[in-house]
Amino acid sequence: MEELIKSSIFNGLVFAVYDQLGPQPVYMFPEPVRRNSKDEENHETQKDLLGLTMRDYTHISIKNLSLLIGDGSIFENPKIKEFKHFGIIPFPDFHSTSLTFFHFVEIGQAEQPAATAFSLLVDEDRRSFLYNNMDRLKHLIMEFFQKFDKELLDHLKPQEEIEHHFKSLLKQLMEIEQSPSTSFSAQRKLKILFTGLDSTGKTSFLLSVDRKYSKLIGVKPTLGAKVRSIEALGASIFLWDLGGQLSLRQKYLNKAHIYLYEADLIFYFIDVKDKKRFEESIEYLQNIQKVLTNFDQKTPIMYILSKSDPDIMQLPKIKGNIEEINQKLINVSHGEHPEIFFTSIFDYFSILRAFSSGIAKLSPNRKLIEHNLSNFSKETKIYLALLMSNDGLIMAEFFTPKAIKITAISKPEELLNVFQLTAPQFAILYKIFSKYRTVPQDETIFKVAKSVILFKKVNVNQFGMFLLLLMDDESKKDNINLKLPNFLKITEDLLLTYIS
């Protein structure tokens, strides 16, 4: 096993369990080394590939499982067996980054499933391998544990008895290393496509995201593919604006290995007012879906119903159009609920919300961050919580049915729409008033009907972020301030891989 690790990109594999003794490493490859006190003093400067001690493995286990366990309330959830999440976790002390799989396993005669974390460690400088090959790695690991969990039904077996299972997994992982999705680089690279028929507002959408309003007047059709990049999520994100004329659409499909291959996310645009082209748009969408299927690519698609200007949304004709296109998208979504956003260049925040929701899908830590935000909200009796970047991008959200009751907004989707649209505006207002030193504290309170909204600026490392919290009583603020440092500490590493 050690020879295999030496010849691969992987620094090690760790399977940790939270049992009656707390978080501890159970299976470790390579096996932990022993050091005397002098070696420990030089540990930071003389660490080698296979130089992790038992203390190091324990540190990794505690850090991983603390992200999952929190205050322990998760064990009260009757659906914990269904919990299966991945996260990218940095371990700067060991110059490593891990792809970690969290799930619960029934072990022996224990009354409840045990929390586990399996970490695949690579050198910090080669962490892009984990990002760029995420789907393939996740598939192998999930498939492995579907079988391996059965080995633990009686008890935790000695490492020598189960080593051959992990050896087999490592060999499969090394096959991905030999034929990675993209070439190795220090920087994570992501590819986002903006596509659809011509004149559906793709370029205007991107200009609005860039806040280049002066360029919206007289926007000309995109001829071909225009590519530019932004830096976000610790990655270079390449935005492909694909012109929608018929000849160009045929070109993208014929040369899909250039345009559609390895797309991490697709924004698909449909003009909500142009009913006569709905069929044409759905046909093009289905052709794209066929290509993705042939590539065995599960690229998420966000549907943008553009030109949904506020002054027309209540017109019977537009309502009919929306109902029709919504049903068509359901029919071609193969059992999955289509994610639909209504945008207008006259409502910048509708565009920001759509873009934010798409970007959020590119973070492998989104679900873990929301898991911790949920725990924090339940501890502090918060009914709705939004966590935003300094730019107003929503990175995580949580809400309970009580939020509907105290806001008198009847539908969950409408409730989230209201807060997702208004939260970035709070961030902009806060920054404006802060600039002129009219905000004495890092928080402000708004009272609306029976609800209280606490808007709070927080810092994660050197990055400024915002929390929007909905409650029914302002007195909860003291408990929020008490619990907040622990929430930020637990999720700091998850957030840094998201925003840095």
C-alpha cells in the first residue's frame, strides 16, 4: 500500500469514526510513523510524503468530524442515514488538501449509526486535481462505501483485514490520475456556458453581472463564442457567451468536444415573451442534453427566463407563457425539478440572484456550509438565515416553516425569493453607509410586522461577509453573538475554499 501511495498523487487515505471515545482515525494509509521529541520539533520543516504521525491523523479526524457533528444535535435527526456529503478541506499544517466523504454507518451493536469521514489527501499545490476530477472521484468513493459499509456491520475489523479493499480503491483512483479530466495545474479551472437561442439576453445578463450598464444600449448579437474569465471560489472561472444563431448552434453541437465538453455549469436562456420560439428553444436544449449524456456529463443547467420585466409579469399573456415553458422544461428534465429564474435588465438583483445560485453550485462545500448554518440557526432559534459574500453572492441559506408564519408569506419559494432578492441590497446599503462612517457597529436591526431582521457583518480570515437572520424577538441577538464565533470557526476552512 505504501509503495502505491509513493507512486501516486495521493499523500494518504484516512477513515475516521466518531464513537463513544469521540473522533478517531480507524484506518490510515500509510500507517502512522513514530517520532521522538526532537523529530517533533522539526516536524513542520522536515515533513515528507509518508510522514504523518498518529497525532497528525487524529488532528485530521477531529477537524473533519467536527464539521459534521457540530453540537451533536445531528444524531437526533431520524434521517441521518441518508446524509452523504463531500467537502474540500484544507490541512495547511500538513501541506495537504483532502476530498472528504461524510456519511453515517451502522457499526456492530451500537444504538445509532456512527458518523464517519473518509479523506483522500493530496499535496496542497496539486489540489486542483481534486476539483477538476470531482465527479469521477466522488463516483468511485460512493461506490466503494456502498460495499465497504457491509464490512463494518459486525465490528471495526483490524486494518490488516480490510487493507485489500482500500488498496483496490487506490488503484482505481490512480487510473483517474493517469487520465485526468484536465491537465494538472496549481489553479482550479471552471467552465460556465451561457447559451440559448439568439436575442435571449445572454450578453446583457453578463454585462449586468459586470455592472457595465453603459454597454447595454445597442448590444449587438454575439457572433460565435466569446470567452473571458473571472477569479472566484479559489478558481479561474471561464465564462463562454455562445451566440444563438442557427448556424452557430449547429457548430457548437458538431464540435461539442470544444464547446460543451467539461462544462461545469450551463445557464440556458429563454425569452419569456417570445412564445413562437419556445419549441425551437426546447429542441436545442434537448440536443445539448443528448451531447451531455454522450459525454457522461452531469452538468447542472440553470434556466433563465429572460426579459421578465416587472411591468409585464402579471399580464395574462406572460403568465400563460410562463406556465407553458415551465411545463415544457419539466417534461425534458427527466424527473428532476428544473431550476428556473426570472430575470430582467431592469432588475439587477434578479440577475445577481440567478448568477449567485449558479456559482453556488460550483462549491463542493455548499451542502456542508448549509449543514453548519442549519445547526447554528437551530441553536439560536433563527427561522431564516442567509450567508453572503462581500459582493452579495448568497453562499448558503436555511429556513424553517416558522419563517412563513411570522412573515405571512404563504409559499416557501416566495419567502426565499423575497429574501434572496433583498439580501444583496442590504449588503450594498451597508457598504455605502459604512463608507461614510454612519454605521457605528457591524450590525443593524430591521423590524417588519412580527419579524425582526438582523443584518450582520462578519469576518472570516481577512474576508468580509454578511449574515441576514430572521427571528421573532430581538432579545435573541445576545445568544447569536455568543454562538457566532464557534459557527465561524467550524466553517472557516469550508468558507475559505469558497471565497478565496
